Amino acid sequence: MANLPSENTIPIIDFSPYQSEDKRVALSETICNTLRTTGFFHLVNHGVSHDLVEEVFQKSRDFFNMPLEYKMGYLRPQGSVSLTGYNKIDQERLDPAVKMEVREAFDFIPTQVPHIERPPGFIDTLVKLDLASRELALKVLHCFAIGLGLPDEHYFTKAHQAVAHPELESDSGNLFRTLYYPPFTPSQIDAGIVRCGTHSDYGSITLLFQDDVGGLEVESSVKGVFVPVTPVPKAVLINIGDLMARWTDDEFRSTRHRVLLNDPQRFTKARQSIPIFINPDGHTVIASLNGKSPKYPPILTRDYIMQRYAETY
């Protein structure tokens, strides 16, 4: 019988060796080995200001605590090609098998930054964290190419020009999101209601900052068995998306994850998280890196991302 994974199976990787070229190869190999198994890892000493993350959490709480009528003034229209705006509860459904997904979100991309007066400084603070997270994402992508032994160690960063230059954003689907999961009482719990349905992410990688409430679960190597992810203070949780998995012929694992309402110590508290979704440039063709016996046909990034967004909204 397979040994079922525990809550402590998500590795914690120290990113400080990245600053030293002679230690970068070993770090990159560690990261890639992790992505071949769990598809998730906690990154510490990553260089993104913890105070900035906490400020975004506070500004986001202030926004989500505004009256619904105010937030609806920034609603992201159903079926719109715009990636910026407020998402009300159950506006998006990641798992069609559930009855309702209870969370609020605010999304933006750098070329679609709205003017929001309240709370003061809300958007400016989000933009600062977005830029810092993009810089980190490019370093992580650099490690992927090194760890995979690609001839060009900048192969992935070259395919993510819009990450490095946000003003080039058009159809890559790179997205900054701040999420708020309202608290529940035990009487409100229903078998068909979840905070976030089971899904995998779409693009290259996702960076996730989360508070200490917890609730995220990731699928283990045993299909259908999910394990809780304990938040690590000041860490960013990183996971692989489906396009990166396709690129590597599933050498890197895009792991399904979810947030349920199965622990009263957690669901009676509000939960916050900040995912930053990093995708290849829209015109990038995602084709097998080995070039010999690809598992998937080539696909254009923009086509794949837009298809997935259409399925979700």
C-alpha cells in the first residue's frame, strides 16, 4: 500500500544561493527535482518585502470590507476580455462539479490599471507587489532552464518578455489577484459549497502569498488524495501551471489544488491570499522541449490561456 503524504510534504527551499553563480546550479537542480514530484515548493529568502505583502493584505481587506454596491462599481463583466476588476462571490467556477465557490477577488494587469479612490493607495500598493513578484518570477524561470540543462539558460526568460516589461502586456494573461474568503458559521456549511474548487493553474508558474489561516490543499502523487499546505511565515508558495507542464512533457508536474470548508478552525475565519499568475508571451508557441516524442501538439499561449479563461467564467 502506498504511503500517503502528510501535511509537511511541500519542500521549503532557500533562494539566497541564487545570488551566487557558483551555487546557482545546485539550487536550480533542487528546484527542478521538486517540480518533478510535488509541483509545489515554499521559497524563503526570496527578496520580496514582507512588509509590502502585509500592506497589500491590509489594503485588500479595506477594499473587500467596502459595501457591495461600491465594489460592484468595479465589477469585471461576465464574459469580458478585460482581465481587470472586481469578482463577486461565485462569479467564477473553477470546478463545475461544485454548487458554489465562495470568495471575492480583485484582478488587474499593468495595462488595465483602474483608478480607485478608496481605500487610498490600494492600486499603487498592488502595483508595487506585482513588479517585485515579476522580478522574482524571472529568477525562478532562469533556474528552471539551468536545472533542466537547456543550452540557453535564458530560454524561459526570453519567452516571458511581458513579465519583464509590463508595458508589453497584451494577450499573455499575466494576472495579479488579491483574494478574500469570507468567514463561515457551521450552520452555513453545505456539501456543495467550497472556497475554491479543485483545479490546476493555466500558465507557467504561480506565486502565492498567503496569510496564516491556511486551508489550501494540494493533490499528492496518489490521485484524489489531497494534503493540507501549512503556511510558512514570510515564504512565497510556487507551483507549476499546465503550459509549463506541456513544455516539459509533464516532466514538471502541474498539481491540482483546492480550498475546502472542512476545518472549523479555519472556515470560521476570513482567509486572504495573493496569487500572481505568470504566463509565456501570447505569441509564444508551447512545444515539447525534447523535440523527439512530444506528448502534446504545439499550442499558442494566447489561444490556450483564453480558452481556459472562457471555461472558468
